[in-house]
Amino acid sequence: MLSNLTLAHEQGATIGVAQSAGSLARILGPIYATTLLHYMPPLPYLTCTAVLLATSVLVFQKLCRETENPKAEIRNPKEGSRPDLGCHLK
């Protein structure tokens, strides 16, 4: 999926960087979490909660932006209208 978002001549470098970042996260993640767990037991769980919430907010904002953009509208074939994602918070 990542390779579909990059230009053809940059795909190898993009996938290499993504795999390197994933490997680094698999090495440093457990070290980081066990260090936090040793000094303050709830902190690794709170860190994961913060990352999850931040990711959820970013995805929700992106979905709202896409449904407000007329070019990115997704039409429901039965009703002919866009799906309601609860993005009318203005």
C-alpha cells in the first residue's frame, strides 16, 4: 500500500525506509516499554493510549476533510448521498 503512494522510481527507497523504521521500532519498543514499566508501571499503557487517541483524531479529521471535498465524495448507490460520518461539527 505504501508503494502505491510513491513514484515508481522512489518505491525501493520508500519501502526500505519503512522496513528499517519497523525494525527499529521492534528493537527499541520493548526496551522503551520495559524501562517505563520498571520506573512507573502505568506509563507504557498511558503512552499506548495517547498514541491511539492521537491516531484516531487524525483519521477522523482526514475522513471529515475527504467527505467535505466534493471531488472525494463517496456516493451511496441506493440513496445517492454521502455516508454520514458525523463530520458536521462546525
